[in-house]
Amino acid sequence: MSFFGIAQPNQGNVQEYEFDDTYDDNLGGQLDESGDAFNDETFGGEASVGRDFDFHGETAKISYAIDEDQVAYERRAPQHAQMQHQQQQHQQRQAPPSLQPMASLWGAPDQKERIMGDEAQHGGQQAQQAHLQQQQHYQHVAAQQGGQQPLSLEQIEAQLMGRQAQAQGQQQQQHGVPPQGHAPPQGHFPPGYGYQGFPPGYPPPQGHPMQYQQPWQFPPLPNHDLNMQMMMHYQQQQQQQQGQGQFQQPQFQGQSQGQPQVQVQQQQQQQQQPQAQTQGQPPAVASQPASQQQAAPPTAPLGPKEDKAIPTAPQGFQGPPHSGPYGYQPGPVHVSPNHTIPPMDENARLAKRNEMISKRKPHNNLMTGGDKDFVLRVQLQQMVTEDPYNEDFYYQVHSAINVRSNPNQPLDAFARTYLYQRGQRGRRARGNENGLQRLQQQVHKAVQFVKDHPKKDSIISQGALGKIHLGSNKGPRQALDLRKRDDTPDADNSTEAPTEGVSATPELRSATPVATTTTTTDAIRSITTSISKFNLQGGSYVSANDKRGILRAIENVYIVLLRLEAAERTQPEDDLSDEFQVWKGEKDALVTQLWRELQITAPIDQADGSLHPFIAMLSHAKCKKAIPRVFRHISAEQRLTILTMIMAHIGDLDVVKNGHYSGEESNLPAKSREAIEVFSQTVLPPLVQYISEAEYGVIVGLLELMMDRNDTAAVVKTKVGSAFVTVLISRAELINQEGSVSAEDEETWNRIFNRVFGIVQRNNLNSLFPPRNVDDSYVWQFLASIALAAKIDHQRVMVDDVRDKIFGTMNEAKALPPDLSQQKINNLNLFLNVMGLNATTSEIGELQG
Amino acid sequence: MLFFSLFKTLVNHEITVELKNDLQIRGILKSVDQFMNIKLENVTTVEEDKFPHLTAVRDLFIRGSVVRYVHLPPGAVDTTLLEDATRREALSHSGKAIK
């Protein structure tokens, strides 16, 4: 057997007819945990099923749409005859009470004809009453149109055939009850009756009649002995007239017509006696004077009138009793006799409110709790994942970060159950058991099942010409299926290779010695040997000219970083366990691999004169951003190596190379500015951090290495270059001031510093400054650090050089608003304070205190 | 499922959804699923005078297939994390998933 063309397992077994088996993946079967013991808890079994099967009520809620359709249709039909025709055609449909005025156009003549008949029999009575009656008739017809029930062809026939006989019967019935006995049927009216006070434009509430029942109370039923047929007739009307139904209250009859409610009730009474009108009216209801019978001839014959009446006026329907169009039973509508009548205005208000609600949200409560759970389960099944840290990484980490930053933020139930706790690996769901959680366990099993039985990604059905590709939410169906050809040599072989194999034992072999200049000091020698220490013999490195290779190398760094960070999350608690040793070994291997991916161990001078691969990588923003993350994992020695490499190639760094200002009024290109910004925020901080803890020899060595290998004058003109020099000199001066420096070291330092100062001063200090519109604080910082280390005569030379700049800055500051001005002066004072001077916008004086 | 992972973090943020019929709707993201069906609350149309019929609409549900663009709140997207998530997904698709 097959279901939707899917072959079923267990053929011939009774199992095959189980609902669960109709799913091709048997997920349903897996979901069936261990019996249905907790179904009630899961799906809210205690909830009453009361309205779940109330299809009638649910349909009624949306039937106003049908009604409006009908209204629109009828508005288009201008003529009476056409309307009647339509009325026959659309007899099943209801017209909302808003139709009242229109309905009277065609309903009136019909009624009038009848009234004529009455009149003929009874003679004229009070004009006012007659007028009222006619009005009532009109509205009555309208109401009935609204309440028109669907009639089958047979019913219509029966109606036609039996009408006269029924009329007779009605007469007899009426004779059998007291005149006020016309009220009783109203006792069956649903509470919605009495709505006719609404403006004509109002659509009917259309809600389930039961809904309107509660707030309403009914007058006692005086005569239960009414003919059942009659009751049915009225109740059918009532069901459909909810919007305009009326409470009939005999005591209201005498009241003034000026009040709609009262009028309505009077009309209601009129409606109660449609048949009676044909035969004779009780004295209370006046017959009408001839003057009011404009539309119809007063002597209309009975027969044709009734023919006309049949399709239009349900009150004429005397066919066999049948339940209402919605299968609505009169029983539940009966009210207990001791109920009282609420005030009419409150009734109207409640009804109006209910109507508004059902109008605005006609689909409230269409789904049961079970339905919602089912949908939720289907959705969860799609979303739930075995490995949230891979497939839902962003959400997991993002929410973890957010929860940490905002621990008071409450998670909604859905997040608590699935999204959050699922993601917390190894952490058990805490306490709060709810249905969703149970559901989630089931889903977990379902996922496990799917994992154990992987879906084929394509189906080749027998005899078919093609195959059907299937997609899932995790592996969407691919529009293009590109397969790597096996014979293509792997372009990324050189860079790919290291990622594949991680050498667990990092062998540090002495390798190609780094070529340095002859003036290398001991300090530099120690650093450069640290580089050569990590040089791996025969290691292949990506060329800086291979742009794709460089990008690939950066990605490889990231991949190892991700693995390292993932490894950090799984660190065993116990530092002494074997488990920890294994973990440590893996982590160290990853660090070694990371080191290699950084290409830092490439010879410091490339054979072909191209850029060092690490420096080439650093020109990409994403590699810059990786540096702080790399620094977290590598050793101090490795950090020094990176710093050394950067200092050795500082002139080649993109941020230095592209960091020069060409003209006076021009700023750097946006791209360069952005690169400098990224470098200052990512690469500089860890390096500065390292320098601020470095030893004297390292500082000296780095400075010397930089000057040996780069054009220092050009380097210090850039923001990044001067920042490095500033930090190095400041650190050296700090160590000097601590006093624990040997005379030999001091001698070395003085030599190096004099060299730096010579280079800087020779090239005119003013040339260090960027264009006027650029923030020059870094230059003042640089000058301050130089001045700090300089002797007094050096300082004097510096002040002489930048004298114009100092006064220029003060003059500029004078013209600026106070806060900007203060900022300028503060920058200036960075430099001046070092020499014991202090500047304001107007003068330079001795630094106080 | 990367985008789904991303959109889940944007729940209760204001986004602007641009539909394939050029309609742009701004609202608070309330719910999203793996088809990028979107539930918005407190919606406004970007071009109110062009689409006056949407003035009265407060909440709506957008089928994912009619979405052309979604404008995300830049402050709510962690691009570094997103890059890492992308790398992870690429790795797991190539069979080298990070354990």
C-alpha cells in the first residue's frame, strides 16, 4: 500500500494502517513516547471540548462576508421584479439588517397586499396604528429577509403547495391562543433578539447564537402548548435574525414610537403574526386605512399575493418542520422562567460589544490548544538541532552574550524551553516542567530518529525519467549542483595542506637564519633568533603576491581560531585528569597550527623581495581583527615574534604606507582612514599591552630594528608609526626613571635615542603634523614622549622648531567654542607640560604645581 | 539556517521589510521561522501616502517568499559573530564541522 505514492513498510501487517505510518519518515511513530498517559497534561486535556465541534457557530461568524456579498448584489438590481427574482435565486443567503430600507422596497407591496386583505376583512381602524403596522410590516420583512433560511427545491414546492392549508391551520392555532399569546414564541428568541435598535448600517453579529445567550435573560414562556411547527418557524427566523431580533414585551406595546426600542418591539409582535394578518388581526393591531395603501391595489386577490409572498417572506413558509439552516436546536435557547430581563440599554451595550469583538476578530479561537501544539511540534521538528553550536551558533552565542549583559531580561517560554536550554550543552533543563518541554523531548527523539535514518537527497521512482531532489531546512535543495572535478589540481593545495594535518608534536627546528643588518645589537639578535626558532624547515608559505592565497591563509587562521575557541569551551574541570592532558595536547596542537597559519614563521626577508606574507595578511581588515583573538592563545615569546615582525616591516604596513598626508588641506582617503582606525582598535592594543610590560633590551632592540630596516622619518609621520615609537620611548623612559638600569644599558639607550631624535629633528618637526582639519593629538603625544626622553638642549631645539605650531594652535583655539578650544589646548599641553610649561588660549606660562 | 539563527536574535527589534511588490513595512519583529515568514507588530508603511490602505493595519504576517529585503537594525547585529557563524556553517557543510 502506498500513501501519496510513498511505499509503506510492514506490508500486510496491521501496523500499516496506523496513522503514524502514513508519514514516510515514521516521525509520528517516534513521537509516540510511551503511551498517552500524559497527553492530557501535554495538550491540556482538562479544557472543555464545549465549542470544539460547534461548526455552526464558527461558520456563522464569518457569514457576514456572505451577507455583504449579497447586499452588494442586491444594490445593483434596481427593479422590484428583478429583486424578487434574485431573492428566489439567493434564497439561501441572508441579508443583514443593513438591508432594511432596501428590503422594504420589495417587501412592502407584498405586505401591503396582505394588509389589504386584512383591511378588506376588518375595515378601517385608527390611522396611526395602521401606519405603525405598515411600518412594522416593512421592517418585519426586512428582518425576515435577514433571517431567510436556505430552502431546498422540495421545500419551496412544499411551501407553495401547502401554503394555503397552512394558513388555515394557522388560523386555527391562533384561535386556540389568547391574543397576547403571540408573545410566547418570542420566549424562544435567542438573546440577540432586541438588536433592532442598531443603526441600519450595522451588520448582524453573526456569532454563535450560544454566545449571545448568556448575558440575556428571557421572559417566561407562557404557552408551551404552541404548535411545534410554529415554534420551529419562529426559531428559524430568530436564529437568522440575531442582529435585528427583538425582545417582545407586551408591556412595551403601548409606548411611544419615538423610541426605537419600543418600536422594535412592536414590530416584533407584528412579526409574530404574519399568518394572522392574512386571516384577521386581533383588535390590538390596527388595520390600515386605504390612504396608506399606495403601492398595491386594495383588492388584491389572495392567491397571487401568496405566490409572491412565498419567496420573499419566510413567515409565509409553512412547510414541514425542519431544523434551522445551521442545525440549531430550539431546546437550548429556552430559558428558565425565573430569569429576569436586564435593562435594555445594557443589553444593547453588551450585544454591541460582542458584535464588535466578533466583527473585528472573527476567527478568535478557531484553533484549539491541541491544534496549536500540533503546529508548534511540526515547527519545532524543523528547527530543533542536534548541534546548536554549529547550526545555531549565532543565536546561541548572541543570546548567551545578551543574557550575561542583561540577566534580568526574561526569556519567553518558547526560548526557555527550546532555544535557550537546548543550547546549553550538558546542562539539564531546570525544574519548570511544562507541556512544551515534554514536547521538546519528543522532538529530540524525532531528531534522533531522523539522524539515525538519514533522508535520501533524491528519489528515483521506478519508470520515471528524472529524479526528484529533496531539500531540508538544513540542506536546501540546490538550484545548481556544482561538483569539483577530481582531475582539477587543487589550487589551494599549499594552503590547504596545513589545515588537514595537525602535527601533534611541534618540533622546533633551527632553520634558515634571519638576515639582519650588521649593526644588530644583542637585544635584536635575541629577538631575531626567537623568530628563527619558530621557523619550520621546509615549511611552504603563501606568497604575498598571491592575493587569493593570502585571503585563504587568513580564513585558515580563523578556522583554527574557531577550533581553539571551541576547545576552550570544552575544557575539562579537573586539571590533573588524563582527560585534561588529552585536551591540553589537542589545544597545544591547535596553537601550533595557528602559529603556522599566521605565516609568521616565513623568513623575515623574502627571497623574491616580496612582502612578508604575515604583513600582507595584516593589510586585510579581517586579519587585523583576528590579532587580538590570536594573542589570547599564543605565548609571550610568540607575541614578541609578532611584534618584532611588525616593527621590522613597519614601513610596509598598509596603515603606514598609506598613512602619509600628501597635501596641506587633504585628508586621507576613506579607505586608509578606516584601515588606520581598525588597526588602532585591534592590532595596537595587544601590542601596546605587550610593550608596556617589555624589558629594556626588547625596547631598545625593537627601536633599533625598526630604524635599521625602515625609513624612520617616513614612519613617524604616520599616525600608526608615531604611535609605535611613542609607546616604545615612553616605556624606555619609564624603565629609566625606575632607576634599575645598568650603565651599559643606559649607554645603549642614549645611543638609540639620539639616533631617533636626530632623524626626527633633521626632517623638521613641523612636517610631522597632519593637515589642519585632522586631529593632531597623536603628534603632540609623540613630541611629548621625545621631549620626555630628551635632554634640556634637545627640548629647546624642539620648542624652537614647533614655536609657530604652538602659537598657531593657541590662536586657533581662541576662535573655537570653549570645549573644542580646551581640547586643542590640552593636546598642546601634552607636549608643553613635559617641559614644565602650560599654555592657555592667550599665553604660555610655567606649569603650576 | 544561518539567517534563521540571526533573525531569532532580532525578535522585538524594529525592522523594515521590503516586499517584492515594492511595499516597505516597518514594524517590530515578533516572530520568524525557517521560511522567513515574518510576524510584525505596530507596523507603519514607509510610504504612507502611497499605501494609505495600510494605515489602519497594526499587526501583520508576511509570507517569507514575498520578501525582497529586510533592513536590519545595525546595532543589533554582531558582525564578528556573524562572520564566525558563517565560517562554522561553511565548515559543517564541507564535512569538517567543529566539534
